[in-house]
Amino acid sequence: MSKKMNFIFFFPDEMRAESVSCYGHPLVKMPNYDRMAKEGVRFDKCFVQHPVCSPSRCCLMTGWYPHVNGHRTLWHLLRSHEPSMLKYLKDASYEIRWFGKNDVFATDFLDANADIYGNRNPGGGHKGNNIFGIEEEGYYTFLKDSYNKGIDNTNDMHNVKKAVEFLNSYDENQDKPFMLYLPLSMPHPPYSAPDDYHDMYDINDIEELRPYIKDGKPDFHSLIRKYRNIENIPKYLLKKIQAVYLGMNSCMDNMLGMLLDVLDKTGLADSTTVIVSSDHGDFAGDYGLVEKWPSAMSDVITRVPLIIRMPKNKASHVINEQVELFDIMPTVLELANVECKHTHFARSLVEQLKGASGDADRYVFTEGGYDGHELNCFEGYEGRYYDPDKMTEKHDYYPKRTQQQEHPESVCRTTMIRSLDYKLVRRTNGCNELYDLNKDPRELNNCYNLEAYSHIRSKLEMKMLDWYMHTSDVVPMDDDNRGFKHEKWKID
């Protein structure tokens, strides 16, 4: 039988690009990411379509922006009638092996495609104990002590070992081509790494974090600090948060190396495309903030690594132009020679893998947040089932749920448009943002209300309007019968 392309999709949760070694971080050690960048193609500016796990993954699988079909929350996932990259591959006789968390498919999809989701493992398994008392300022920072059971006992490692076992048993001459999908949990908070990684980086070596900013930032900045009781937290604790975050990145690098090694040992590297990315980033102490927020549009949240190694790609190629995370979907389908049969807005990156440059004029977009009438979207919504034990003040997410219920305007509908030079963020409530990325790459000075930038603001607002008009919906490819299917009417 002729060989078809195999795929490994290594997909850590909440890994921002700037904290990855081959993206220029001066401290973190990630030799296997470096190897991927050397042997494959690194996309320097890849942006997600939503700053939260589930909506971002729904976009990834479909090539749709969040507004196209209402995938804007943690609880409204892809259903059985909707398209997805994995379903396309399954229908093309690919073996789908999935080890890790879900956060993308609704129950009816999983029930209808049980062979796709082979391991219903929620992920996690690296959580240490809180090192603060509930009355202390650090209690709600997600900073824990180390995970003392070791890397081999994390759920992430269990899932990677299952992937390695599959690769070692795979017979390319007999078995179907495969998509090995690994949506893992680290470096998602809590900030707690296995012992060897938790204290891997000294806080004295951490570069200066982005400072607290009171003016020109949306109100969720100050509210998060208030509700999490971190308004006066010492800088060394914020640096410790980032140090542990980097340790988790190195931990994930270890697991990536296991996969690359088994591909070499089995000879599967010659027929397997490896994709490495993430669903969104993390504040990790920058701006005095932790975790993420559903309407946050900072690059630390929206910019993620994307490295792809395919057989015979142009090695060490770097794409400096902007791409979007959901471009993975048409890229995979093209490499698999599978026809995409639904309207989408993503672009294949196959030509860039062969050595072409990107599109310097491309704008990228991210959406987030909810309107006030969308009560079922907010975290802490009483109509949604929660384990009562998780709704107490002791829970890490208690401040987040409480803030969204008491200040829903702080998580209002938000849209970002970004060019290589400027970023515009429009909100339905509160503070809009505009950044001159050449002069201010750390996004510290909001230029939205400056007259000198009024022409830039107007241009980006019109581009955003045009984008919404072009992507406001999708029309199904099949037709509906406009006549009647039952017996023709008889007239007496």
C-alpha cells in the first residue's frame, strides 16, 4: 500500500510563545523545541482566535471564528452535526488516537464517534498543595508547592507514554495512517511542576515582568488583582510564578523529546508530520496578573508557539508574518489529501512549510467575552451544575466566578484586530486599546485616544467591520429541497 501522511499533534495547554526557548526566551531550557525549530518550520507570530481553552479549540477544529456558530464559552462545544478536522480524518480512514483532555467536543459528538476519543482522561495530575493560608495575599495566585510524585506520575506523562506505546506497536505496512492527538494539561495553572522542574529556574534570573498599569488598561486588570487579593503581592512571588511556569514548559519539552526519539527509532519520522502549538497563553505574573481572562487580548495571552516538521520541509525556515491557530486545520487536510467540505476562514500553511514566505498584509483576529444578557455564558452561572465543594471560597476559581457575577461588564464582548505594526482592541464596555507594536511591543502605552493615532484607529476599525461582514455566517454546502416530499395535493 502507498504511504499516507501520519500526524502527531503535541498540544500543551496555556503555553505562550514568548516563554519558549526557540522564540527567544533567554532562560528557559527546551532543547526538543529547539530541535523542532531547527528541523522544521517555526511560525513566529501565531495568534489564537479566542483566549480561553474550549472556544479556541473549537476554532482550531473548524476554521471558524468564535462568532460564526456561537462557540464563545467553556460549555458550548462542537456537536455531532458540526465539521471538525478529526472527523474529516476519521472519515478518510485515519486511525485517530487521542490521549489527553477534551475541552472541544460535546457529548453527542463523542458518543457518535467513540472510536475518536479513545481515552477520556481529563488531564491535570500535577497539582501541588497551596503554600498560603486563605487569609494571605498569595492564596489565589495559583502558586503551589511542587508536585512531589514526580514527572512519571503526572497524567500528561501517562498520556505521552500511551502515545509512545502506540508508535512502537504501529506497523506502517499494515495499519491505517494515524493522527495522534495529545491535548495535554501543562503549563496550565496551578503553577506547580514536578520536583525536578518546580525550582529549575531561579527568580533572580527572571527578567523584569511587565508592570502593573492603572491607566489605559481594561477594568478586569484591577478587578482581578482585587478579587484575587494580589494588589500588594511582592514582586518576588510574581517572579516565582513565572519561574515555575517556565519549569512546566521544560517539563513538556521532556515529553516532546520522547515522541521525537521514538519516531527516529521506528523510522516513522519519514512519514509523520509533527505539529506543536497551544490553545492560548498565560499572564504568568505579567501586569501583576495570573492565569487568563475571557476578554484579554495581550500578546502574552493570544500569541502561541506553532512549529511544524513534515518530511522534506525547508529546515530552519521561519515565518515572520502573522498566521492564525486555526490554520492548522486546512494544513493537515491538505497534507492528508482530504477534501474540506465546509466553508471556513483558515489558510493552509503547506507552501510555507516548503519554503514560501507568509502574507505580510494579513490581519489576525481574536474574540472574547460575553454580553450582559448571556447569563448562561458566565462562570458561576447558577443554572449550570457545579460540584458544591468547588464553589467554596477555598477554590482557586472562586474569585474568577465571583468577579464575573458581580462585575459582568469586566468580561464584556471584545474583539482584537492585529497587523504586524498595530493592535486594536474594541470592547462593548469600558476601555478600548491601541498599541504601536514597533515602539511598544510589551503593550504598556495605550494610544487609542491619542490624536496622532486617529488615522490608524479608523483604518483598523473599518478593517474589523469588513471582517465581521465577510465572516458573519457560513452557508451549508448541501441544498434543501424547496418542494414537498409528500404526495402532491389533489384539488377537487
